[in-house]
Amino acid sequence: MYISSKGKNTLYQIVEALQGATVTPEQEAFGITGKDVNAFIGKQCRVGTVNNPSKDGTKIYSNIDKFLYVKEKFAELTAEEKETATIKPKETTA
């Protein structure tokens, strides 16, 4: 992980957002351990987006711009909410 002239790279931003603190010098020197990564499971973060038009200008795409720590944690989705949020295959009509 590194900070370049363009700012923090994506992995750096994700790690900081999920642990809710800046990357420690130890993490910078030795890398992110499996223990650190496993601790991120189930954590929440905020995602900042930027709207960009397509090349032909007919569509607008929301692209991830940055990852931020959460200010307020939300309850996990219920099984019904997860099922509703799942992308379903398109139905074909004959």
C-alpha cells in the first residue's frame, strides 16, 4: 500500500474505511495480514461516487470515487431484504 501524488490507492482507502482508523506504520511496513482481512468481514463503510457520462453521452454511470468510514452503523439486512436485493435473471418471453 502506498500514497502517491494522486492520493491514497484504493486498497489503502478500503482498509482505512473498514477499520475506522488510519493505516498504522506497522501495517504499512509489513502489509495487511489475514487476521486484518478476516476482521473486515461484516464491517460497513461508506462509498463515494462520481457520475460520469458515457462516451456517446447517452448514459450516466456512477463510478466509485472513494471509501470512507461509517458515521452511523445500520442494522444488517434481513433474509427477505437480501432476497429482494438479489439481481434476478431476465425473463424471456417467447
